[in-house]
Amino acid sequence: MRREAPQKLGDYGPLFFPAMMLIVFFVVPFATMIAVSFFQRQQGGFYVPAFVFSNYERFLSLFFANVLGFSLMLAITVAICCVLLAVPFTYLLTRMARKVQIVWLVALLSVLSLSEVIIGFAWSTLFSRTAGITNLLVMMGVMSEAKALLPSFGAVLTGMVYQAFPYTVLVLYPALVRLDPTLTEAARTLGASPIRAFFTVVVPALRNTITATLIMVFIFALGSYLLPQLLGRPQHWTLSVLITDQAIYQSNMPFAAAMAVFLVLVTLGLVALTVMAGRKGEAA
Amino acid sequence: MTGALSKVYFFLIGVFLALPMIVVAGVSVNEKQTLAFPPKGFSLSWYGEIFLNPEWRNALFASLTLAILSAAVAVAIALPLAWFLWRRIAPWANIFQLLGIAPFTLPPVITALGLLTFWATTGFYGQPWTAVVSHAIFFVTLPLVTLSLGFTAIDRSLVEAAATMGADDRTIFRTVVLPLILPYIVSGYAFAFVLSLNEYIVAYMTVGFTMETLPIKIFNALRYGYTPTMASVTILFVATAAVIFSLVARFGDLPKLLGAMSSDDT
């Protein structure tokens, strides 16, 4: 049966339920959030319909600029670390036997599906004084005394790289698995070492994929909201943490909504960049 | 990057991925309520605690119910949509595909906040069923992606043969399409189920004050100090995820689901 345009109204039937659900429970809530971002906040956590820009004006402060700057810097660092680790890893993984690949994929999916709460708890245990990695170092005689490694920037960064690494591998996997193996074979036949072939043939061939992956991991890292709280100090809080904090603990929904709208705009801008990078890749 | 070097690299990545879980597993078998590694004594009582302590047991049941129902709703949204996009030429309907992928692509706090303002405005805030709908929308991306992939894998000549023999859409769907698409339905359901089980922010923002799911319970417990039950719950979660994804890999084609070519043509 060929695909055909819908003939009569009844043909649209199957679309009804999904369309209704997505419009009512995604488009409408999204619109509600945008509307609330213009509402006027009142004492006691309530807000009334209005059309004010005061929630957006609060962005123009040094504090907010710092949080935004830190969020972007952290997300970029996480994205770079993950891509540096994941590109060689995924490349080697796709060259392995299918059975070995499946074991690794199951492990990566299991880590990826872990709650941020659990990742945060696991790393805070690992970095703690009483049960942490320093105890192992003491046992091996490398360190003289166990100590806590958190809260610190390093702990936040490690936790976030841990969370985003499986995601990075799974984003890279389809492109790398389809990479023509004759490319590297040709380089090898011409006398390049495997490492040289990787950097001179594989990496350039994947330039657009790597750019797109960097942006996707960046967006993923931008969404991290618990790890900075669990592993870092208040100065390590990101925009996502601030939004949660304003919405739940400060009961300032309009300001939280305004920050969320801003975060959407940043994200959408980056998605547009990803799509453009992808287009260029197809043309090349 | 020959043999030895790549083995070392894979070993180091493996250690990085496994280390937190090893420490947590060690902590979870401590005999007393202490955060110690290597563990002092050995006891599995903290695993029993998940089922015996009413607070943890309720959280476990809340999480399981939420995951079972929301994954079902997510599949119910994704299946007709993916089928329609495969069966019909209707370019404007692709907007719904985009809407289905958006909640998962945007930072989760945005979807969570949107749903929070929505439920608060409509007056349903805090009702348990709102969490089911919220999770279904948040995770609809997963069955939608696996099902779209599954439909493109169907050989259209099979469907055409059925149509020539006089079968209508309904019969074709039941007798030809459904059996072919079933593995993708199951894996889409499995992905949505595992992620819903682990999800924190959307659940917290929609029903956080009236209901405790396991991730919410762990986070609340973390703020009041430490109990080894958190560690045993963590290990339970990792094990559940690993078992479910292994089953998906056993009965489906995992590399293909994740975007590789099918095993036949490699």
C-alpha cells in the first residue's frame, strides 16, 4: 500500500488523540508559562494576570549575569570533556564485535537512565570523607589521611560529565557506525599509523557530527538542576537550579517562568545552529 | 589506536562508569547505619528496608504505578501518531512529531515549569493523575522515535499484498503491521518506563508536595542526613535498568534501535 494523502475526514481519526494530548498538555502549558512570565507577582507567592516586563528586567543584574555566565561556561566545559572522551570511545566501540557492543550499550543506557538524584548521591558518597575514594588512596598509601572532595567545582564537573557521557556516546553512535571503514583502511594502506589515521581521516570526516554533538551535549548539560546543588556550593548553581529555586522555594512563579522562557530562547537558538551545521554536513 | 591502548582506554572508561556504583553497592551492605566504605560488616537488611519500611515501600509503589501508567499513555499517544505519519502523506502533521520530540530535547526544568503553571492554573495541582499525564508527555519522545524507526523498517510490499487481497486498513494493521511493530512498541514502552521510574524534576514540580516517588524520597532523605537505604535503592534501580535494557537487547536489535544499520546488512 502506497502512502496517500488523507481522502476523507475519517482518515484523520488516528491523529485525534495524539494531537489533542500534545496540544492540551504541552502547547497549552508552554503558553501558560510564557503568559505567567509577564504576570505581576504579589506578596505571599500569588500572582495576578498583568503585562509587565519587570520579571525580565531582573535579568539586568550582576548576579544574574554571573549565574548565566557560569551556567554557559559549565555546560561548555562539560560538552568539551564529553566529546573529547566519547569520540575515540565510540569510534572504537563501533569497530568491536556486535555482542561486545551490546554489552556496552546496555551499560551506557543504564547509566543514562539514572536519576540525577542517584548520580548526585553516588558521587557525593564517592567524594565523601568517610566512604570516598580518598579512603582507597589511603589504603594504597598514596595519601596520609582521607578527606572530603566536595562541595567543589571539580565534583560538579565530574558528576555532570558522568551524567552526559553516555548521552554523548549514544548521539555519536549512529554517525560513527555508518562511517565508511574503507576510509581508514585506505589511510592504513598508505602507511598511516592507526592514531594518525584516526586524527587525519576519521575526525575531519566527522567534523559536522562533532559540532552538532557538542551543541546537543551543551543543551543536555544546561538542563542539569540537581548535581550543582548536591555536589557544589551556591556559587556553582546554574540557571536550571535558580529556576527550580524560584518556583518552589521562593514561590516566585513569574520570575521563574521568565528565566525558563529565556532558557528556551537560548536552547532554540542552539538547536537552530545544530540544524544548520547538519545541513552543511549534508551538502559537503 | 591498536590493541593494548584501546583496551586500557575502555578499562578506564569502564572504571569511571562503574566506580560510583561499586562504592554505593559497598555502602549498601554496611551492617550499621553508617556511611562507610569499605563496608563495616555485611548485611542485606537495607535491601529488606525498601520493602519493610512503609515510607520506602509507598514510594516504591508510587514510582512503579506512575511508570507503568505513564509509559502506557506515552505509547498510546505515539503509536497512532507514528502510524498516521507512515500511512499518510500529510506534511503539516509533522508538526506533531516535532511537538512530541520537543519536551525531551528542551532542558527538563522547562517542561516541568510549564506543567506546574498549567496544573496550578487549571486547579488540578497535586493530584496523582497529573503526574501520569505529565510523564507521558515528557517521555512520549522515546516510543515516538522507536516506533517511527520501526515503521520505516516495514516492507511496504507486505502491506500491499494484504491490500490486494482485499484487507482494509484495520485488518492490515491487526494482521500485518502490529506483529511487525510489536518489538518497537515494547522497547519504546521499556525506555519510557525506566526513565519515568528515575525522573525527578517533573514529578517533583507536579506532585512533589502530595506524593513521594522514589527519586523524590531519596532527595528528601538526603536533606535530612544519610541512610543506607538510599544506597540499596540506588543499586535496585541500576539493576532494574540493566535487566530491562538487556531484555530489550535480547528480544530486539539494540544497535539498530540506537541508529545502527540492521544486523543483516553489516
